[in-house]
Amino acid sequence: MKAFNSLLFLGALAYSVVADSLTDIASDDVNGLNVTQTIVDSSNSGINLNLLNFTADALEFINAAASVANSSAARRKRANTGNGIDVHSHFVFPWYKDLVPTTGGNPTPDWTIQDHLNFASGLSITKTILGSSTPQANVYMGNQALTVAMARILNISAASLRALYPKQIDFFCVCPLPYVSESITEAKYCLDTLGGAGITTMTNHEGLYLGNSALDGFWSYVNSRTDKPIVFVHPTAPYMKINGKFVEANPTQYLTGLVEFYFETARCYMDLSYSGVLSKYTNIRWIASHVGGAFPSILDRMIKSLGPTVEAQLKSIYNTRVFWDSAGPTYPNQVRGLRGYGIPISQLLLGTDYPYAPANTYTGAFAGLVNDSDFSQANITAILHNNSAALFGNKLTM
């Protein structure tokens, strides 16, 4: 027993030394965010950030970003007279791109926060809510400890950007699903301590779609919060577990990001509807990517099989607690399929998908929205700003 206790002590000591080495890199003050304390908090919660061989790089990135943000040249570039709110936009930290060189079959794009702010300014976007694109924390599928650590370092990094650019940047919290207890811990820390504006998930995590009963404990926690949490759902590749290994289940020869992501959104919201998650957890508001992807195309066929009472209930939810972002070339045509179900303008939000969409598509996609003849100028203003402002309220730093 003494030998066993000695091993425990040595393990704890080694873990403490590792945490100390990271706090030597971390800053005590990134415009009000104590990154050093987040490392200590992680260690105290049993989250071993040293399992990730790029944690030091992530902390160095934060230090470099702080240096740039505090320079006079960077401050001069921040002027923006618009008022758009982008709810579907992404960070791509350099260490993350090294880890995930392709996304949806395409090369993961280069990205800097300065490029992002310049892009936003060009479209009169004054507030960007950043989130992680696929695979979020699920880089190491099946490895709980690495997934938990990955979620934490993504959230610390995103919170640092918010601290550096509070008027321009907010962020969604990544959670290490499908690990429910750990996801509850991360959601609580990220929302309450790091200041996340909401939670981001993927359409499935390690092959479990969001309506799977194994995730009920997580939704129960999110629903129990008094701040009416917002959950932004981003598409990812479909996965199956075969002989203990996760296998991407794209059934076509085409890139997953080109086509399959849209069907993933349809599967996910069908699953949320059939499983009763949308109906049961009434305190959660949801954001569906790409005006719902392929979901509007199958909605009637799906929903009418459930009977008129459930159909009416779900349609009411789609009209009140689900919001639909515009990311991609979704206006003026694709959105009409969604609007055909009576979805009110109050549920439509601006999204750009920057920097993952092809570079030559952003201006056209934005023009398709602002020039859509189906909408009045007041409607466009609501989509660009008012609807998101009402949805997020004081969750955003304006």
C-alpha cells in the first residue's frame, strides 16, 4: 500500500510539474483574462493539457495574438461602421490546422484574427461569434482524456480572442461529447468562467447523434440552466464504429464538405425531432447551419408520420426555438424551401462560414441575402442584426 501511495504521489507531482511548465508560458493578464489561472483550473479539475503535444504552441499563440492586438497598428484597423452579427464563423489556430490539415475533404484554410476582422469589416459585420468547425474536440476519436483536454484548450484559446477583441468577438463553447459528465463540467466552466456566449456541438459525436438517449444527461444539464442556453449545431462527417474503429460513412465519391454536411444537418434535426429532445428540453434555443441544409426538403415526409398533434408541436418549435443561419449561398433560393413551412423572419440569422467557404463565394452569398426581393429592408436589418441581438441579449459584449 505504501508503494502504491508513493506512486500516486509521484504521479501527482509529475502532473504538477507539467502544469507549472505550462503556467510559465501562460500570461497572467490577456486583457483581463488570466490564462495562467485557466491552466491551474484545468489541472485542479483533472484535465491534463500536457497530453496534447501542442499546448505550449497554443499558449504561445495567445501571447503573440495579445502582442498584435495591443499594437497601435492593430487598433487603427478596428474601425467598422456596420452592425451585422455573424453567428456562423470559425477560428483556425495554426496549431489546429497542423493537427487537422483537411476539413470535409478540403484543405483546412489559413486564418488569422486580423484577416478575420478585416473580412468582417468588409461586410459591415461588427460582431462575430466564433466557433470550432468539425471535428471540434473529436480529433482523437475514442480517447476520452485527449478529447476533454482538446475541448479545454480550444475554449481557452477562443476566450483569449474574446478578451483581446471584446467588441468584435464572442465565442461558442466546445464540449467533449459524447462524454457526458466531462461535457457538463466543460460547459459550466466555459459559460460561467470563460464567458462563452453559447455551446457548439456537431451533428454527431463519435457516431452518436444529438437525440441519442446516451446524451440525455447533457441536455438535462443545459436545459436546467437559467440563462436559456443557445446551442449552435455544426455539421460533420457521418461515422460508424466497425470492429472498434470509427469509419467515415460518406456513401458517395464526393467530398464530405461538398454534399454530406447538408444531409448531416437533416439527419441531426430529424433525430432531435423524433427522439423528443426538441420537445422535452424547452429551455434550449438551437441554431441550425446553412438554413437547415437538406432538412426542409424532408420535413413534411418526416413530420407527418408522427401525427397532427406532434406535427403542430414540432412546427411551433421550428418557428420559435430553432434559428436558421444563412452560411453559404443559401439566399434567395434555398431559404425559400425553409420559408415554405411558415418559418418567420424572426428566426433567420446571418452566418458566413468564414474562412471555410471558397474565398470567391462570400461576397455573392452576402449579396444574395441583402438583395433578396422577398424581404423588405426592415427584414434584412432583422436578419443581419436584430434577430441575433434579441436571441443572445446580454450574452454578447456589444
